[in-house]
Amino acid sequence: MKRFQNNHNDYLMNRVISAGDVLDLTKTAFRETESYLRCRCPSCSASSVSWSNSTPNYKCYGCGESGSVMDWLEYFPDSKRTAVDLLDTLNPSAMAADLYHRRIFGAKEAKKWWGVDRGLDPKTVRRFKLGWAPPNSKTLTGLLSASGLQEFKNHGLVREGENGFYDAFRNRIIFPIANREGDIIGFSGRILENGSGPKYVNTEQTERFNKGEELYALNLAADQIKSEKAVIVVEGYMDAIRAHEKGFTHTVAVMGTAFTEKHLETLSAMAASITLMMDGDKAGASAAISTVERLAVFPSVHKLRFAACLEGEDPDSLLQKRGVEEFKHCLSGAISPIELILRGKNFVYPADTLSGQALRLTAISPLWESAGEEQRAIYASCLARHLSMDKSLVTRLLAESGAVNAPQAF
């Protein structure tokens, strides 16, 4: 069944199918520059047709012929039928991402948000395929047939109320969320500063999209993570986007959840060092300690390092206000899980008392149990300094607490 109303094929084709897509589809040879695609004109045969990379429109500077994707396809009837059929096979999430993305460069309020308020480079906006969902509740639903409405509803793009179907995202900046392979699996929509409603509206969790398992920007960061054998983990979409724009392209973000066991499993298979960049406030420090305590039983927890932004800053604001060097300085101060517990956890008794020493040994015991011999030696030295105890005594006390073998896990 067709998912779109027939009278919207032209509209969709000119917004979903890119210039490169249509030239590939029509088997047209072309070359690409930074801003344009060049190819031969089917009307006058001169090699003088120019396509814009940002909008799928063309112009021939030989004969003056110009038009849209659909106009071009008129020269290729077989390809036109293929292209129209293609609309009914495209992933709804990918199509919606394209529709939203095309709008972010034309809407005044959206351009102000990314260009003025956030100061993002247009290349960054394109790299992350940021989008704009207009206030109109029929931006998507107005294009769809009955079967299309249901399919787009299943992807979390359309919702159904007492008065029928309406767009799930309205008057919001759109952050498409991709899996590691680059397939769009969800969205987050951020309200503008002067807007009303929740700050973020997110795709509901499904089998395809689970925020506790996915990491924002992993598809863009994966190659650099493998190259550097290191990854930076931040808390928000804009934190990750800003880090990439400033050159830290091995950065990913959690999406409104804690750093989970699945996140640890995914990243530990790619990197030797995982640095969690915390916001510079008490909540950030508390969340970091909770992360260590939750994940202490997994050997991969020892790959974690914890860095903190300056007080009152997050990675986005830190990079904007203080710059790359300050960000690097904060990263250079990253500490291990055991140091985080010893420095950041509130203990009732001071470290130079027997009760205080016992509390601290108990607190780090789960980390000790999951550590290998080399890591235990490092931890024992750290504890000995912190507690003013002999290293061999620390080792013996922890061994007696039941820490014998590290569990078999990732």
C-alpha cells in the first residue's frame, strides 16, 4: 500500500531525494565540489549543469534550463517511476530526518538558534543532520495516507489523539539519533528558549530504540575511538556536538540516562580508556560515584576515568567560554574509579581513624574484586597513600574481605 497521498509526490521528492541520489538513480556521471555537483545537461548535452548540495535544484549555464528533482526526472521516465516507488520503501525515520534537516536552514527561528544562540558552524549542523520541526501539527501527517500514518506512528513520529493524528514533534530543534551503523532509530526534539512545554520530547522506547543501550554520535565517533583507543562520554546532545566541532571527534553522549552496563560493554570493546566528562556541579560528582558503584563488579569498569568541568560549566559551555585548552586541562585531570570513591564519597569518619579506614576499604572492595593483579597493585598503592597504611597490610585486609577472583564478564 502507498504510504503517501499521491498529490504530494513532487513535494516529497524535492525534499527527500538529494541531488547525488537522483544523479546516481539516473546513472548520470557527475563530479562534486565543495558546494555543487556538476554534470552534463540532458537538454543541450553541454557539461554545464550545476546542482546545489544544499537544495536539490539544478541550472544549466549552457541553455538556461533549470528545475527541481522532478523536472530532471522527466528526462528519465524509467528512473522517475523508480524514484516515486522509492518513496514507499524509505525508512520513515530516515525520511523524517531529511525533511526536518532541510527546514533548519530556512526557518528564521531555527537559524537564530543554531547560528546565533549556539554559534554552530553550518558544517556541524549538516554533520549531525540537525533539523527543525515547525509549529504546524500537520508537517508530516498532512503528507501521509492512512497506511502511512500508522507506519509513521510506529516509528514515534506521529501520534493519535481525540481529534485524529498529529505530528509528535512541533516547534522544536530536532536531534536525529542513529545507531552505530548510521541508521536513524529515534529523535529528540528540543524546545526553543521562548517556547512552552517540556525542554525535550523524545521518541518512546521500543525494540529499535533503547536510550539505555544507545549512545548519541557513536556512528560519527566510532572510527576515531578505534584509532585513539579512547573515548570521551558526555551527558548531552550539545555537549557531544560541541566537542566534535572543536576537534574531539571521539566523543559520544548518553541520552538522559545514567551510564549503563550496556554502554560500558559497547565502549570497552572499542577503547582502552573511557573518560566520563562530568558537569561541574554536585549532581555531576554524585552521578559519577553512583556509576562506579553500579558497575564495580565488571572488570571493564577499570577502563573508566572521571574528569570534571569547571564549577558551573558543562562541556558545551566550557568549550564555548574557555576554549579547547581549558577542556584539555580538565581531561588531563581525569581520575580512576578508586580515586573517585576515596575523594568524592562522603565518609562519616576521617581516613586517619580505624573506623574511617574500615569504611573506605569496604567501599572499594567491589572494585578490588573485579580488578586484575596489575590493577590491584595500583589500587593498593593508592589506598596505602590515602589511608597512611602499609601497602602489604592493605592488600591483606582486602584479600581477607573475600576478594579472591575477578568475575568473568566484559
